[in-house]
Amino acid sequence: MTVATVVTALSALVAAVLIASPASAHGAPMVPGSRTYLCWKDGLTQSGGIVPNNPACAAAVAQSGTNALYNWFAVLRSDGAGRTSGFIPDGKLCSGAAVVYDFSGFDLPRADWPVTHLTSGAALQFKYNKWAAHPGSFRSYITKDSWSPTRPLAWSDLESTPFYSVTDPPSVGSPGNEDAYYYWNATLPSGKSGRHIIYTVWQRSDSNETFYSCSDVVFDGGHGEVTGVGPGGSSPSPSPSASPSASPSSSPSSSPSASPSPSTSPSPSTSPGTGRCTATYAITNQWQGGFQGEVTVRNTGTSSTTRWTVGWTLPSGQTITQVWNGISSQTGASVTVKNESYNGSLAPNASTTFGFLGNASGAVTAPSSVTCTAA
């Protein structure tokens, strides 16, 4: 082989490596959190490894691998040029049809992704991580009321125009870490209720690179609480008071209202149960008109369980609106929650938890008793 041939081969190899390298700009929504960001938070361990707790995040990792979470800020198309419908195929919106990393697992149609709880028509301070900083514009869309989380997201599921857009918003922090982000105040769409997706497009103005993201939200009177993250299924509420005080000139001047204070003394209600298990009910957070709770199911028998069922009667004025890590049914004021396929097997003295959200017309109280049966 001649020297010229070797040089040509090496040049081609270098060019191929450069083409395959990740693009220089990175980022993803932190408030409301994108699927990749919240799944990274969900599975991050003290050792730095990623072990998903949320079932949707686990399914995404099973399909795309943990590399997608280590690069949660890289859902991008270098050739995007701000293009949306007709460029990113239906069913690939949440992954952005990315080619550098495999994010296809985040397109899965599921109702158990980590979710941010919001109030329709309220003000919210958006935060968008700047792993790398570049000028550009952000625009956010909301799903139509006809959208269902049981089918892949299509462009026809989104409202045709963004409910908010901003160019070159202010930012804080040095790029390359979680504490660096752009921020802006926006008014959320009015007249919305239940589960939705906020779809955000970040289009750089100095290149064609464009980022795409899905943030799962539920309009239930919340103030930015996040559920479905971590072993307990929840994460702390955001603290607007700690956010930067400056606002881009194009943003509304109002700031989001303070987040509700979690209940520091939830007064758990424990049932001795029957059939080798106990259920401990706790109110973990509450705000005007709503609350968040958690039930811990423990195997008190001497052999492993294969399934369990928990039940209680709702106090007056309360309704349950969402349950995760359990399968719920309700008849009148009677609530029954059974195990999911992945958490019914409990070794002796082992436990698992499920969480839920509820509405309340008055004071939030725990039920007088909780039953638990296991087999």
C-alpha cells in the first residue's frame, strides 16, 4: 500500500468520525421536564449509574439503552433548520427521529411517563438546560384535547401554532452542567384539563441544528409538582423564589405563584391488613383543591406474595384522579388498587409503593382505615 493510499484512507476515517460526532450544542427542557431529562433524574444512582424506577423510563431504556439517558440533552437533528411537520415523521416526534443517538424508546405511547402537574391558564417559568449555549428561538406547542397518550404522537395531535415563543432568552450558569439553563415566563394554554404533551422546538440561529422534546404534563391545578420520578414516584416541587428574577422583554411580567408546601407530617394511616400484608397510607403533598398520596404495601408473611390488593373509602369531598405503580378501580367512594405486573411479587418483609393524585373540596384527611390482602 502506498503512502498516498494510507493518507487517503486516514483522511476518510477522520472525516467519518467527525460526521458521526455529536453536535456541539445541547439542551433539553427542565421545567416542564422532558422525557429524557426526567427519566435521567428517575434512574440516576449515587454511583452515577442509571437504573430506571419509572416503568415507562424502563421501557425506553430497554429499547434505546442507557446511552440515551447519559445524553438526555442531545435529542437533535443537525439538519433540522427548524423544520417540524413533513420533516420529523409522525410517531417520531419525541425522539426527533434523531440519528446520532437512539431515542426511539421515548416515542412509546404510554400513560405512565413522569409528569409535571400544572394549572391551565397560569403563569409558569420555563427552564431549558443549556449544556451548550447558542443563540436561537424556542417555541412550545400543546396537544389538542382529542390527543390520547395511548397512541404515538403525530403532528395532527398538536395545535397548529405555538402557545408561546421566545428568542434569545436570558440564562444562568456555565454550560456543561445541570445548573445552566435558559429561562422565560409564559402563560400556559387556558381551557386545558387532564394529560397533555408540551412539545418544544429549539432552533439555533447560527446553524441548522434543531432540538425536539416532549414534556408530559397534567392540568389538574398543580404548580409544577413532578410525579413518577425516583423510587418513591415523586420529586420536590420547583421553587420559583430561587429562580432568576430577570425576565426577557418579550415574556409576560407575571411570575408563577409559589409552589405548595409539602405536608411535613402526613399522619399516615396504617392497616394491619389480612392475607399477609399491611398498607400504610400517607398524604405526601397538598395544595388548595388537591393532594398527593402514597401507599406502602409490605409483605408481613413468611413466604413471597404473587399479588396484592389495597382498598379504602374516600373521605367526603375527595376523588382520585390518577394512580401510578398500581391498577386502580373506583365504585362510588370505594377505591381499589391492585399490583402492576412488575410489583406484585414481594419477599417476606419486602415492600413496594404506589402513588396517586386526588382532588379535595375541603380539608385533606386520610381514610379511617386501609385494607390489604395478598396471595
